[in-house]
Amino acid sequence: MKILELKNVTKIFGDLTVLNGISFEMESGQSIAIVGPSGTGKTTLLNVASLLDTPSGGEICYFGQKLDVSEYLNIRRKFIGYVYQQHNLMGEFSVLENIEVIAKLKNAYDLPYIMNLIKEIGIEDIIHKKPSEISGGQKQRTSIVRAIASKPKILFADEPTGNLDPVSANIAADLLISLAKNHGIGIFLITHNLDIAKKCDYIYNLDNSGLVGGRSGGI
């Protein structure tokens, strides 16, 4: 099932055109990596595709339907999860409480499901610790579970391994992609790391000429 489609999307800030005629589509459960030089609009593309920002032109479609801006908030709440470079965990809460909070806010709280995710990603022994008591890799694993705990249809990840050392980055990327796939969640991943991008089903390169790519390893 096609869950996301961009049709000739543009984004303009003043006199600067950041996105110019971007089109692509994403099927349920697919993983897509966006790579490219700094300053070419990768994060802007993620923000537009994930409904955090509105396009200047073109169409954003979810589940085959063109969206109106008035529908953005409801789609984000029901179907979208986010993982960022900064884990943004709340220091006064335990690991488990940090994971639970978004699912509760989205009315998707399911403790057995959450505990299964925690077991799959291997952080059972730290769920009662505070963020200050765990490593950077453990914090990012926590943020991955937090994003998936609300049962999104698509997960947007902006440089999710950017603050980790190479070994931890590869482990976190493998866990993110495999965990999402195991639960039928699509992944839209922004990264500068081509090795991590190759773990995805498709790689697209974004530069000043637009968005090009195909099957993983094809560029």
C-alpha cells in the first residue's frame, strides 16, 4: 500500500528555492534514505514530508489522498513517529517513562507492546534508570523505542546516529531499521553516512538538480 507520495513539491524561503519539483512515493514497510551535501534541503524535505512544514507548491498525499493543511495535525498524531540526532529525553523521567509518554499522548499506549519493543532492542536492564545514568547509544535506543511505541505507519529519522561513534551508529541504525521492519513501519531516513543509507531499501540523493536514486546501493 502506498503510504506517502510527494508530487512536484517545492519549498521557497523568500528568494531562496530549497526544494524544486520533488516527486517520490513510499510503500508501507519500505525504508528510504535521503543523502546529499549539506545545505541541499534534506531536513526541509523531511519536515515537509512529515507534515511539520507546508510546501510552497505541489501535493503531499498520505494513503492515496491529497492532504489539506487542516489535516496535518491529525495525520501526525495518528500515523507518524520521529527520531532525531538529539535524543531529547526528559531527565526527570526514567527510560520507561520517557518511552511511555508519547504513546500516552497519542492514545496508543500498549504496555505489552512497549515491553516487547524494549526486549527486542535490548534495553530491559535500564528501563528504571534516568537518562543521566545511561550511555549515548542507550539513549538513542530509548528514543527509537519511544518513536515506535506509538505504533506509527511511518517513522521519520533526521541523522539519528549523528552523535554516536561509528560502532554505536551502525548498531543503532541496524536496530532502528530492523525493529521498524519487524512491525511493518516505513522509514524515511536522513543521513550523511552512506554505509547506513545502504541498509535501507532505497537511496535517494538530493542536490541542487533534484532528487535521484533507486534501489539501495544504486547510486
